[in-house]
Amino acid sequence: MPHTSRAEKSSKSCNEDRISALPDDVLHHVLGFLRADEAVHTSLLAKRWRYLWKSMRRLRINEMGRWGTSTGGVFLTKFVSCLLLLRDPGSTLDEVEIKYDYQVEGDLTWISTWIHHALSCQTQVLTVKFPLPVYGPGYLDGPPLVSQYLRRLEISEARLKSNFLNLSSCSTLEDLKIKECDFDASSILSQSVKHLSIKDCYFKGDVRISISVPNLVSLELKSYGGRTPFLESMLSLETAVVSVEVWSVDYCRKGFSAGECCGTCLDCCGNDGLKGGCVLLGGLSRAKNLELIAHPGMFIFRRDLRWCPTFSKLKTLLLNEWSVEPDFRALVCMLEHSPVLENLTLQFSKQEEPTCSVEVEENPGLMEKPAAISGHLKIIKVKCEEVDGRVCKVLNFLSTFGIEITIQRTKG
């Protein structure tokens, strides 16, 4: 029997390529953690690796490495086009990430082409971040997206046209996140989306964009600019957070200089082309948990209260200053239309300057307990940085409910 020394065994062990001996599925998983250019470079490691990148299941295309140079945009276009075209026919993609931190100029049709090609490879998760030119052409548009496999779509720092937001042909899409985008569209359409998040976006145009996602379960609409979108009916909605910031055009021009909503001018009363009816509250009326936050001067919630729906399932409600300034009518209206409400939270930021005298001092009737308040209401919380005169008036009003009130001090 031939004798093998310990040194020879050690040498043989060091020269053995154990990674290359792993199954293809494992190697494809490893390649998915690399940038696309790094994954292609692995073809130089050994014969075993030469064509693995052609069938890897996760693509990460971003600006790192050579994409960060002055000619990175041109190189990126050619590289990604070849990368997609040279993939093994029939190989599927689980996830595609296309991220670029620099504004892209020139012909942008190839971005849409990449996206449609990725979807044709049965991509389940698609992330797109492509800062497009601030001025001139440069929208994500083209034919509507079509996929029977896409489950999650995330878009940021892009400019979006109507066709790109028509997702009715993505039958399995459930999670949609849009951040820091400009909308130049009339509608967002999807029958399948269940979780929608729109943050730090701008809605262009004089006509409100319509959001039609009837099977939505959770909604985040926060810190948007432009004209507030119109929410269509969402019968399955459970949780919604809507925050209307100061850069929305839906502010009261009459009371804006005082940081208030007057509630009586044409803007506040619904002179916005809808010919009456709710913009937000109608679509939110089936929610179980609801947060409605508005910067002082924003009238959109008060405007909707003229046609306030019944929140028949609402159990938890959080409101901020808009509901109690300049009087308590908005708060009373919300309480009277929430018959099963159990938990109420009022949140106050620090009052920088004294406000004008409030109407509740001239109308003692508004300090009485609402007749139709929910008998299920057991918890009332007041969150504030300091207990100033404004908070004291609210506490006096809430004390008429005969329910214990918890005061929580917050940091600015």
C-alpha cells in the first residue's frame, strides 16, 4: 500500500478548490451578493466559473467602481445591455437592483428597456433608483409593466409617467414603495397591491392624481408636495398613516400667514375641481388604525370633514394640532363618526408663537362632551413637549369625557 506523507496530504488539501466544487445553486447565491461587474469578473477565476454569471439569480447594478467615473453612464449602458442580452435563455431572476446616485442625461429609453427585460426573466423583486434630469425630458414611461411574478417594486428618485404607474398587469404585485419621485400622471392603478408607501414625493399638475388600489391593507402617504392625491375606496384597509406637510399646495391662503386653517374660504371648502366629496377620508373610512397628521395651515382634512364618512371599523386614532385648532369642531366630528373607537391619541409639537384667540372661548357649547362619542373609548393619550395654554384647553375639553387621560412628554 503506497504511503502518503502528512506534508503531501497538506499540500493536496491547500491546492484543492473547495468553493468551485459547490453546487451551481450555491455559487449563484454567492454571486448574488456581488455587484454585477464583480460577478462577471469571477469568470476569470477558473474554467468552472466562466459562465456562472450568465445564470445567476440576483443582479445588483449600481454606480460603484467604474460606474463612478465621468464616462460611467456610457459604460454602464453598454455593460448592462450586454449583461442582459448574454444571459442564458430561459434563466430566471429572483431579484434585480438598479441603483445609480448620479443624475443621468441623454437618451433614457434604455432604463425602461432594462426594467421590461428584467420582468421578462420572471423577476420577483425589483428596485430602481435612477435620478433623472431636473429639467427637460427624462421620465420613466413606455408600455405598462407586465409580470405574473413581480411581488415587490421599489422606486426612488425618479420621474414617473402614467403608463409606468399602471400596474394592473402585474397580477402578483403586493408591495409598492415609491420615495422621492416626481409624479406626472393621472392615476396609480393596481388590483393586487396590498402595501403601498409613498414618501417625500411631488404630485405635479392642477388635477389630483387618483390612487386606485382597492385591495390595499396598509398605506403610508407622508411628506408629499404638490396637490394631495385622491384616494379611491379601499375596503380591506387596516392601517393608514397620512402626513400632510407644508410644501403641499393644499393650504389655506387666507389663514396661512397665521399658521392656521380658517375653514371658511373657497380653498378650505372644496373649490378644487372635485365638485364636492372627500379627497382622503372617503378612501380611509374602512381603516382600523389611522394616523392623520397635518402641518398648521393645511386644510385638506378639515375640508374633507364637510362630507365626513363613518369610520365603522376604526379602533385606534392619532391626530395632531389640526384637529383642535382653531376650535374643537374637527376633533368632535371625527369622534362622532367613529362609533367603535377605543384608543385616541392627540399629539402636539412645541408652540413657537402664541396663536390668535380660539373660538372655543366664545362658544362654550364646544366644551361639552359630544353626544355620539363611542362607548368603547377607554384610552386617551396626549403627547406634548410642554403643557402650554393650548394643551390645557384640550385637557379641559377631554376631561368632560369622564375617561382617564395619560399625558406623555416628548422631545422635540
